[in-house]
Amino acid sequence: MGKIYDSLLSGSSGRTGRIVIANVNGNEISRIRPRKRTKAPSQKQLLIQQRMKMVIDFMAQYRAYACKHFGYRVGLRSCYNQAFTNVTNSFALDYSNFTITQNYNQVSFSKGNLLAAIPQTMSLPSPEILEITWQNNGITTPERETDMLQILMAIEDETNTFFIENAAQRQDETYNINLSNHQLGKTLHLWIDFRSLEQDSVSNSVYLGSINT
């Protein structure tokens, strides 16, 4: 892929041969259009394609959030590109056994400079309720006490996730999640972060661990 400094798009359209010119966030780039596949994909290629689908499914619920709150654009790499790479890297490929292993502790759903969460406990006060607690570490900075809690949940060995936005404030120190029938009897993995009331800054997400419901 090449970056174009003297516009080729003005007064032109379509493509020339296999060279495609595109405008990506104000940057013109050139790339080669891939050839149509003429043979069946190998097992390795199928495994890579399967991982790609798993990552897309995993991020579906919080994609819009990651587009805004996963670091900052770096060149042509958007916040979403960086979040996608993070989850992709957490899905470890074993080409010998053709398996994919999810390393949940490597996943992040946000990256930012806001005061990070300090998690404390996860518990089940009843079978249908999952309680999480955290420390109010913004007590000396009043504007941080009103930061809003965001929660990501994933069911082990499944790619669908559940995202809860603006669940509670930092000063609340606890939140109860009402579990659905689909989440009962499963192993759940959880992450949290905080976002400012103005929604212009976030903290790094923190992996809370897993719990059997």
C-alpha cells in the first residue's frame, strides 16, 4: 500500500488494472486489488479466517465505543484498527492442532488517560445477580467521582459479548448485574473502565477475571 502526495483522484474515477486509489480519512492511498481465489483455502487460511470472524463477533457490541475510545489515531491506523488488533492478538492460533485459544486477560476494550479503575470483588449474592465492587479512587478529585462505569462481559468459549454503558458512577463503588438465562451456568469474563461525564476521555480498561455463575 502506498500513500499519494499529489492527488490522482481529481478528474479520474474507477481503477487502472489492479491498482486502486482510495481516500481514507483525508489520505489518498494506492493498493493492489486482490486476485480472485482459484483454489480452495488451506487449513491454515481457514483457521485465520475463522479467527477474523470470531474477533468481529467479539467486538460487535462495543465496536462504536472502541471507535472513539481506544487510544488515538496513528497515521492510517484508527482507534478501531488498534482495538481490532488487540483482540486478534488475544486469539492465539495453534497451527499444529488447528485450534484457537482466547487469552481473556490480554483483551482491552478501551485505552485512555483517565484515572484507572481499581477493582475489588466479584460475587454472586444470588444466582441471578453478579455484584462487582471497586475502590472510589477519585475521592480527592470531585470531578473524577462522577466518572461513569462501563462493563464488558464475555461468556467463555463463546464469541458474543455484552456491553453495559454508563452503569454507575465511580463514587458508587458497587454495581449489580442482572444475569440473563443464557449467562447462567456459564463462566463469565469481565472488564471495566471509566468514562468522563463529558464522554471525551476514558481510562484503560481493567480485566476483573472470571466467575462461574
